[in-house]
Amino acid sequence: MKKISYRDALRLAIHEEMARDSRVFIMGEDIEDPFGGSYKVTKGLSTEFGNKRVRNTPISELAIAGAAVGAAITGMRPIVEIMYLDFMTLSMDQIVNQAAKIRYMSGGKVKVPLVIRTQEGSGNSSGAQHGQCLEAWFAHIPGLKVVMPATPYDAKGLLKAAIRDDNPVVFIENKMLYSIKDVIPEEEYFVPIGKANVIREGTDVTIVSYSRMVHEALNAASDLMEKGISAEVIDLRTIAPLDLDTILKSISKTHRLVIAHEAVVNGGIGGEIAARVIEEGFDELDAPIIRVGSKEAPLPFSPILEKHIVSNAQDIVSAVEKVVYQLVGGE
């Protein structure tokens, strides 16, 4: 076992897969040495594998995604780095209309083994065009898998699983997680795509989250325990496909649900989770479901305003207290 950062866990996953399979290569803006990518995930890889397998690209997300789709359908296994999730708006046609559809439209004859790595989130005053959480857009598209790891262990295991998947995977990191550290096995391992993880057991309420908000949920659970409320915390790890079974199993024990994500509430993945729980597990609920998310506004550049806008552990605590003490939808 060794303790490494989220950033290093991602790099190690890429390194292992490139060493194992010559078809795996990575491309993106400024990913070659000495820069090594905007958050230094690819640092050192071009020095070891050369710039034919670690390729700097023009500043065109549409071109990057299009080239990657072409490489994937002709037998390569590309990893694409899009510097910010916000910039994927420039490549939506290639991702949504091409990568997500080709396997279906070819009757399964053409595979698209493509990983699109990007990052999102607030926390360092990135502003309204560099910190949006748009994961729900991609979860809405049949044919795309959407992975959002919260820990170094899951980051490595899920990225290796994504690289070996024969379908396009949107792999969304969070800029505030790159420096966190965790103990991971030295031997090879994988984390299955589409399987959530119960990371804290509890009896009074279920908190469902993913990516950076998992850590806020754990902080909230610790605060709630001091108030006599036992919270079970589920890390989804993957939002498409969604592991509803794990959520329903937890609700059958706690009978209350709070869903927390950094994205704004309106149109967020929390609404989909709530709807599906209502459809398949309504009888298990003893209180209304509450969604926690950022306020309905573009992300401010000002650190003070950013902190005011973005959801946090205290928001989760407040939501849990409402469902536990029946302060919404009941007496």
C-alpha cells in the first residue's frame, strides 16, 4: 500500500495502461512536458512515451474530440484531456452526436473506446466560464458513461476501467481534489463503472453524493453525529449508469434521503435520482426528499461570493435536519 495524491493516482493509471497497450495514447492542450497539462496530471508522460503517444493539440476542442473519435473507431484507444469542462461545449457535436451514437448506429460493429478527461468545480476563483458543473448534460445522453471519482483510490481504479471500456466515457475530475491523498494498493486493481460505494454506515438518513461533495457529505455526517443523527453516506462514483439499487437498499434502512452535488439544483442529477426513488421506492420514504446544490447563479469570480453561491457541508446539515425533524412536507 502507498499513499499518493488524486493527481498522481490518475497519472499512474494512464502510465500503467500506456505501458500495457500500445494503442493507448493521450492528446490535449499543453499536455506534453515541461507543462504536463493544466493540472499537471500528464507531467512526465511525454518524456517517457514520446510525443507520438502524448500529443499536444491545437487550441480547438472540436478538433481534439473529432480526431479522438476517428482514432477510436479505427482501432486506437485514445484518452483526451479537455482543459475545463466548460470548454466541452465547443465539442458537443463530436461527443453527443458522434461518439455516443456510432456503436448503436452501426449495430454494434463499430466500437468507440474513448475516454474524455476533464475537470470542473469551484474553489479557486475560476469564474463563470471555468468552474461550471455540467455533468447532467452528459448523463442525459444514451451511449455515454459519466464517471466522477471522489478519492485517489477510485480515481485510479475507475480511470483504468474507463480506458479498457469499449464505449465512450466522460471522466470528470474536480480541481479541488487533485492534491488530496489516499492509500492505494501497489498491485493492479479496478473499480467497476456503475457501482456506488457506501462509505459511511448510518441509520437515520441517507446522503447521496459524488465527486468533491462526497467530502462535504462526510463532514456533514460527522457534524450530524454530534447532534445525535446517524447519516449513511453513499458515493455514487458514476452518474451514468446510475446505481439505483444501492440507493434504494440504503433508503429501506434510513427512510430519508438528501442528495447533494456542487451543480445547481435546477436540472441537476439530483432531480433524476429523486424521481427514480419516488418511482421505485416511494413507500420506503418517511419524509420528502431534499436536493442540495449551488445557488441559481453564474459562478462568481470573487472568492467571497463564490463561497456564498456554492453548496457545502452546512447546507447538507440543514437539509438533513429538515427531513429528520419533519420540517418540510409534514408536521
